[in-house]
Amino acid sequence: MARIVITTWGTFGDVNPYLAFGTGLRARGHVPVLCMPPFYEPVVRAAGLEFRPAAPDADPALDAEMVRRCMHPRNGAQAIFREVLIPSLGESHARLQEAVQGADLLISHPATLTAPIVAEQTGIRWLSTILSPLNFMSAHDPILPPMATWLRHLPYSVHVRFADWLADGGRQVAARWMEPVQAYRASVGLPRSANPLFEGQHAPSGVLALYSRVFGGPYADYPANTVITGQLRYDASHGATLEPALQTFLEAGAPPVVFTLGTSAVEVAGRFWEESLAALQRLGRRGVLLAGRAAAPRLRASAPPSVLVVEQAPHSLLFPRAAAIVHQCGMGTVGTALASGVPQLAVPFANDQPDNAWRLTRLGVARTVYPSRYTGRRAAEALRELLSDASYAARAHDVANVVRAEDGVAAACDVAERLLPRAAAVA
């Protein structure tokens, strides 16, 4: 039986896969310890897992303006690292060092900048993870970064060349952002590392890509010992249910169009919900809006009987019952939407979301409307095509069969157990 520390930071989409990972490890007889922002302690405890606090906290209610800056379509990643994570390096380091005492393995998320430092200082066995293909910036797999969404209009061969150039530039810019991390390493007696946002975040002993193989890879320039596990989804198998009003609504008519902005874009929704209601009216379709706790009361007052507004619902139970899914393209939402076998309308806001939307479009399961162009008319036109062109539903069905056949939790746990000391690996 091993003690395994899993550390992550971000929105619930950055937490959900690691809850799944933790419960999978616990089922194999190990003791997973989730080191996460205090905001998530109740969720971790409810899952029956040990909790240790990580820094900084990630409660979106603490600073709404900061959330808006972190979700800026071009500068969001810069705000996340330079304004939120880097100022907390010292506290983050201290908390993670305390959490790994007596542990056999450390599993890290890309935003946990001090995980490589703790691994080097303590010698603990270390397994790193990523959540989206954009993290690799592979020369064999053209990216669509948030500051260059115009690339999608270019011929594929031209896109590849421009994407390569942008990836190189992005690495250089990120290296400048990460200079405070290099300075912090020096302050604790460690030499400079590879770029902490790219090569430096990957553990030499193993890298888990926690998404489906339908996105491609692994490619020759991925880190050594990379394993693409398939999606890890927590609510798919842990007793989640639909609230009675939603269950009744679903049973009362045709499959609705489901709208969601996940747990980050919901804070910067703008007129997304109003335009979504207008799109449903144009289409004459039923809809479900997962509007979050702030917007739901206001939207309920204006929604017609054909539209149900709820704060949230388990995606894995709701999405398969939808006619189409409109979402922000966070990787957690993407994975569950792909598994549902339903056509998708991608509305990507920031960070990896434009790249994720590009990949969904390439798969033939989605169309994309960017938030700045998201109106009732454009959303209705895109949804009309998704719902009338049978090729989208057929492709979504085929992709879902592949995604559902993957067991991301088992694959991730297998790799983790291979890295454990022999005595600890035996439950």
C-alpha cells in the first residue's frame, strides 16, 4: 500500500480528473492524498479522500476581476502564471513539501510550478500529467493558440508552418514569464531548469496525457515515457444523479440543446445566455441552460417553458440525452461531450479552449462560433447545420465508441503503480 500525493490547481475542470485518479488508486488499496486549493476541500472530503491545502486558493468568488483577466482571450495564460501562481511560489513550495512527507509518489498538474522543485529536493518518485494536447506544442500536430485563431482559415500546410513559428515564439515568451521561477530555484539551491511551462514541467520517469487518443499522438517529439490514458471523469461512476426537475423536463419532450460554460468561462459569460435563449427561439427547440449560481435566478425569470435553467448538472448523465451540446471547450467538458456521442457547438474563450475547439472541428463532431461573434442568429445557424447534417451525428457516434472504450483511470493507475517502490506497490 502506497501513500500517493496528487497536486493540482485551477478550476473544477482541473480537479475532476484527479478526483477520478484518486478514487481509482484508493480502489487498488493505496492512500491518495489530494493537495489542492482549500476551496476544493469539501469536494475531496466528500469523495472519501485525504486532503492537504495547496496555494494559492482558487475560489472564483475571491476576485472576480482576476478571473476575468485569467480568461482574457489572448492574455489569460500570462495572467494566470504572472499574477496568480508565481507570486505564491514560496507558500506553494512549503505546503507541497509538507504534503509529500512520508509519501511514495508525487503526481503533478501543469500549473503546480513547485512540484518539480519538491521532486528534486526530496528525491520522491514523480509522475507528471497534462490535460490538453496544446501543452506539448508538437511540431507534428499543428496548434491553434488563443492569440492566433485566424490560423484556422489557412490551408493546412500553411497552418502547420505558422503554428510552428508561433510555438517557438510562445516558448520564448513563456521563458521570460518563468524567470521568477528560475530565480526561486536558485534561492533554494537548485540550478536552472528547462522552461518550467514546457519541458521543465515533465517528469523524466513518466508523463500522463489525461485525454483521449482521438486527439492524436503520441508523436516523436513528446516527452519520453508519455502515455495517453483516455479521459478521467469523476462523476461518471460515483452515484451522481439528475435533480428531479431536470429529469422531469427531459422526459417531457424532445432531446434539448444543452448549454454550459463549465466552471471558468461561466464567470465571463457576457451575453452568452441571452443569445443562447434567442438561438433556441429561432430554432423552435427545447433547451437546458447550466447557468451557474449567479446567473440562474435571473435567467429563470425570462426563460420560456421550453427552456429549463439550472445551476449545474452532472455532464455525464445529461449530455447523452441532448440533441446538441454548446460549450466552452474546457478539456473536462470536451471529454464528456465526446463520450456522449452528440454533435457540439464550440464557443472557446481562452487558454487551451481555442485549440480544443479546433481539434473538435477537425474530428468532424463540431462547429465553432467564437464568443465575440456569438449571437442568437449565428448560434442558431450553426446549430441548424449540426442538427440537420447527419454526418455530424454519425461522426459523433463513431468517436464516442472509441472514447467510451478507453479506461483512463485504469491506464493512469497502471502507470502510477509501475513507478512505486516494490514493497509499496503491493496492496
